[in-house]
Amino acid sequence: MSHDGVAAAVTDAATMIDRSVRLTRRNVDTLFVSILLPLLMMALFVYVFGGAIETGTEYINYVVPGILLLTTGYGASNTAMAVADDMTSGMIDRLRSLPIRSFAVLTGHVTASVLRNAVSTGIVILAALAMGFRPAATWLDWLAAIGLLLLYVLALSWLAAGLGVIAKSVESASTLSFFMLFLPYLSSAFVQPETMPRFLRPISEHQPITPVIETVRSLLIGTPLGNNGWIALAWCGGLLAGSFVLATVLFRRRAGR
């Protein structure tokens, strides 16, 4: 690609990122709900269930990493619906007449998703600190945890974009992305896997979210890391690569670009 081609690609991406961010500002209620629900879930588990759950540490310290990943699931669900809205509202048809590269549309949605998740994650962390969360992390641990969460958010956002492309409506996009919200409940987010029934334990121990949670938990409160760090990076990297390719291929086929 020539220098002019690169500059044009960057301009296209910047334009669509700006559009997606402005759409987020207009849909404040959606952003509000994606922040409020994780906060309510954290309050429910800490203040209602936390006293009955034994984890070997203060329950709020145990549950916050899981809540952080639950927050990204809500954000990704919104991304799937936003992409589906573009695909079904005629927006893509209008773009066909413009010299805009196809990848820029999805890049805009994914970047806006990362920014939304950064805001919601920051608010959840501040609320957790106010509720008694006391991490033992150094600033290097925080940087590592933030880096892993960023990689996870990118992977989940590209997966959500792909689901939004294949969805026939905004409602079906919400249904397709439901597993992003449900899967954390079958992980080590809220209880230790060994306390689960025997038939659920393998699902909890060997699904992609559990090693990510355990790595973030280890970085923030000092629980044993084991092999979780490498497994988490492998899951997130593989999911990101696969989701990026899948989303862009599906978009080009459906949009005819």
C-alpha cells in the first residue's frame, strides 16, 4: 500500500471511530445500563451472597476480577447491537457509494467499544475500592492486568462485531451475544470451581474466561498464578486473531465490499 493509501486508510478509520464515539454519546442510556448492571451485580454478590461464600480471602477481593470481565461482556453486547443496526438500517448501503474502506466501519465500532469499556471498567474499580476492595498489586501488576484486560476486550469486541454482521436484526444480535454475558457465571468469577457440581466443574476449569480471571486475580490480590497467565494470553490472542478475520470476511461478503 502506498503512503497515500495508508493515509487514506487512517483517515477512514478515524472518521468511523469519531462516528461510533458520537453515537455512544447520543445513547447515554445504553452506556449507563452497561455500567449500572455490573455495579448492581457486584453489590448483590458482596452484600447479599458474599457472607455465605468461602474463598479463602475477603469475598470482595475475590469477586472484583470476575466483575471486571462481566463488565466487558455487557459492553461487547452493545457493540454487536450497534453493528447489527448499521447492517440492517441502510447505513452500509449508503457507504457503498463512498470511497471508504470496509474495515473502517468495524474498526470504528471496536475502538468505541474499547473506549466504553475503559470508562465502565474505571468506574467499577472506583466503586469496588469504595466498597472495600483492597488490591495488593504494584504498579507493574496493575499495568499487566490492564494490558490483559485490554487484549480480552479487543478480542471480545471483534467477536461481537462479527456476531453483529451476521445478525438479521438488532434483537437477534442481542440474543447471539447472550453467551458473552452468561459464560462468566460458569467460570471462577463468583465461586471456586471445586465447589461446583461435578458435571459443571470441567466447564468452569477449561473455558477461556477462567484463566483470564485467575490471571487478573493473581496480579491484583496475589493468588497463585500457575499456568493461567500463558493460557489466558493464548486464549485472548487466538480469539482476537480468529474474531478479526471472521468479522472482516463476513462483513465484506455481506456488504459486498
